[in-house]
Amino acid sequence: MKRLAETRDAKRILSVSFDLVSYADVADQIERWCASRERHYVCLANPHSVMVARRSSEAQSSLASASLVLPDGAGVILAARILGYRDSGRVAGPTLMLELCDRGREFGWRHFFYGGADGVADELAMRLKAKFPGLEVAGTCCPPFRVLTPEEQSDNISRIDSTRPNIVWVGLGAPKQDIWMADNYRRLNGATLIGVGAAFDFHAGRVRWAPTWIRRMGCEWAYRFYQEPRRMWRRNLDSPRFVLHVLLQRLGNLFRLLDRNSH
């Protein structure tokens, strides 16, 4: 897989540059990072994340600095097709977590789970260990939802780093998890940070994951809205805005192409 500096400009969706690659490509890249103990972080962005990045320079910066930005949402794949980009399909955070937990057993990867409500990370780790015998859990931490003091933040980073994880799964929700990873990934020695949001609740059994057939249809957003309407309705307002801006981007690209051809 090419480094992002070589690929990002060709796959820009609004203000965010995506890596439109397969699960296998992502897993191979993370395997190389883990083998060489490099510091990286990976964001999984959906239409809501892209629209938040348009409104927040901090969120935009956190996505721009990530080593991988993956399309976690059927809307991003639709946008890629509208814009004429070739893609390898959606890379969903919950599925990526399962694939890397499975694959990492061969290499002895150590996983740390940071995020979720009280007790969620512990239950997540327990369930994943049952699902993948031999999975190495370095540790868990469920920080409070409030803003942490600098001392608390430093203590948490030290706690994570002391366990020498290969992968730190971050479930703080976007854009909070992306900003947290951008601020802290350099402070963790040899770890890859991956922000997966709702995957914590799904795999801990706190929230039901959409059935496979719904995910394949690209309708997981509707299933989540049905489950959590109070939480999801405001986020879903960003979806039609996202599509409108993507269509405008496509139109602008066509005008620029026509202008170049006329000279």
C-alpha cells in the first residue's frame, strides 16, 4: 500500500482525504507497523465526521494528521463513487476490530482498550478473549466523559504505555477520539491507535450490532437510528448536507475539467 502522501490528494472527499483500501491492505499495513514498533493512529470517518471536520479546525487537523483515514460509512463509499474514485469498499470499525484481534494472535499482539462507559472496556476485553482464545489483552481504561485534567491525562497515558501495547483501541466517539489520538499517539512507544467508537458497545453487548444483511445493504445508520433515536437524530442531519456538498464538489470538478480542456 502506498504511503498517504502519495495517495491522499487523489481521494479527497470535501475537506478529508481518504484511503480507499481493503481490510487486507489495512491489516497488512498495521502488521508492518506493529513489527517495527512505529507510532501511528488510524481514523475511521463517516459522513458525520466529514461534516464535523468542516466546522471544526481541530477535528480537521486530527484527520489530516492520521496515518490512515478509512471510510466507515456507506455514505463515504457513495461519495467516492460520485466523485469517480475507485474503492475497495467500506472499512467498518467493528469489523476491523474483530479481524485484527483474530489476526494478531499469530504475532502475539497486545491490545489495550481505552474508552466506553464504566465497565464497557472490561466486558469488551472479556468477550473478545472468549471469542479469540489466546488474545493478549494488555489492559483497559474507561475514562470519565468529562474533560480530563492534564494530570489525569498524563496518568492515563503512562498507564497505557506501561503495558507495552501493540494496538490501542480508542472508543471515545468522533471527533473526540480522533483529537485524543492526534494529541497523544507520539507519547505511546511503538503503538498503533485505532479509533472505533461504537465498536466498544457492540462487542461488549451493550448495544446490538446491526444484522449482517442490513450492514451489507449499507443501512446500518437506519438500524442505529431505530435503536437510539435521541442520540442519532442530530448526527443523521449531516447526511443530506454531506451528499449535497459532495454533488457540488463533483460539479466543481467537472467545471474545472471543462475549463482546462477549453484552453
